Amino acid sequence: MGIFEKYLSVWIALSIISGTILGYIIPDFFEFIADLEYQKVNLLIAFFIWIMIFPMMVNIDFLKILEFNSSPKGLLLTLIINWIVKPFTMAMLGILFFEVFFVNLISPEDSKQYIAGMILLGVAPCTAMVFVWSTLTKGDPNYTLLQVSVNDIIMIFAFAPIAALYLGVSSIVIPWDTLLISVILYVLIPLLLGFITRKFILQENILMLNKFNRKFKPFIMQGLLLTVILLFGFQGEKIINSPILIVLIAIPLLIQTYGIFFLAYLSAYVLKLPHKIAAPACLIGTSNFFELAVAVAIGMFGIDSGAALATVVGVLVEVPVMLSLVYIVNKTSDKFRFQ
């Protein structure tokens, strides 16, 4: 583990604090950055997200999909959690909390925005960060690669329809053009370029791939931290002026994250999955592809929207929660000594 992965929560925390303070002190600067957009896509955010996504896509080996039979129960568990259970529970929790429990605390218009943000997080299963969580739990790296490869293929076809389904359930007007553009821009194109780079430039050479990863690793770190700073900078004034709002958004997100994890982890135990398979199988379904969720929320509703704020709070919640789940997984590894 490098220094970035080892102290990930520290760097993220510092970026969140820095972005929030800067957004409060110099809001005009972040408003200027917010205006740098084309067809509802913020150019700077898109650039940083690409820096994070592209190297990860290069590491995807589509031949791993042929190894489905190596652990079909683990892969099936993750797919059910990712594409059936998680979107449904996220949408239902959003509606339950913002239209029932918090109905007297938040306006109906804002509630719809926060629900939309939660839905976008719920239909975007993790891709990049799951490699970090898998490594921290000594998960099988080849199996993790299989999981990510299959999920990315499914995401091309499933993200927009499932997001539209649950956004429609919450009575939100669905901008299909923005949804489809986002999938093409942040999933399909990076996936194709990653495949081309791996196949024809790196020529499937492991040594060249490792060299590529070492060179790009600092850029991935910088892209992640700068994205977090920008996201919290855009919402800096709102976060400082309404801290209780952040708490309200975080409550259903926390319940969702821990609930999904324990459901998947218990299911993995019942299915008698070995620890090296159970760990990534559960964590990939628990974590979110927040880069995609944030980008789509900004494109659909705007940088200063409630939906964008909800996805940003998802970033705030994700890292410390996932590290706590990594701790739980490692502490209970002796319970998963199945062959």
C-alpha cells in the first residue's frame, strides 16, 4: 500500500475541509469555475473525473469475464445487490426520510432533489475505489477485476434505464439526453479508450501495465483530491450555513451503506464464500461510483443543486464508512474459512 491508500481518509478529510472553507471565503471563484461548462457538463470536473476513471479502465481485463465459473455465487451475489437491491433500497430510503420523516424540515422541492441525488448514488456501483477496499481486505485481485469488468459492461446498458425508473418513481422529470450523454462520456468512452490502450499500446504486457500504473498513480490521487475540493467548494456556503442539512442527508446514506453491507456479508456467509471472495463481493456493492453520480447530478440539476449536494455528501460519508467496513471484514475473516 502506498502512502495515498494508507492515509486515504486523512487526505480526503483535508480536501473536504479545504474545499468547504475556500467555497465559503471565495464563492466568486467557484462560481466562475461552475460557469465553465458545455452542454451541462462542467469542463473542469469532467477533466478531473477522467483522470481518475481512465487509468482504472486500462486495468480492466475483459478476458476475466470468461472466468465467471471460478466463483459464480460471489459474482451473482454482487450483481443482485448492485442492480436490484441497492437501487430499490436507496430510492425507498430517500422517499421515506425526505417525504415522511423530514417532511416538516425540508421543502418538497428540495426533498425531490436530495432523493434524486441518493438515487444516482444507488445506481452507480463502485469501480475504481473497490480496488483499494479489496487490497485492504486481502481480497482476490483477479476476482475483484472480474467484478469490476462485469459491472462496467452492465453499467453501459443499465445505468440510464434504472436511474430513469427510480427518478420517475420519485416524480422527477427525466432528462434522457443528459443521462445518456453521461453514460457515454464517463463510462463508454473511457472504457473503450482503456481497452484500446491496454490491447494495442500496452499490448497486454504486465510489466508495461505496471509501469503505466506507477506513472499515473500520482495523477489519480491529484484528480481525486482536486475533485473533492471543487465539489465541496461549490457547496461551501451551503454546508457552513446549514450544517444540519448535511446531517439530514447523511442519515439515510449511512443506514443504506451499513444495511447493504451487512445484508451482502450475511448472504456471503450463508453461501459459504471464502473470505478473499466475500470481501470484494460485499464491498463493491456497498461502495459507490461517486464520480459518475456527481457528474450526472451536476449535468441534470446543476452544480449548486440539492441533487449535487446529496452526491457530495455521499463522498463525505463513503470514505470513513468504507474504512470501518474494511475493519469489520478483516476482524471477521476467520468466520469465512470456506473452501
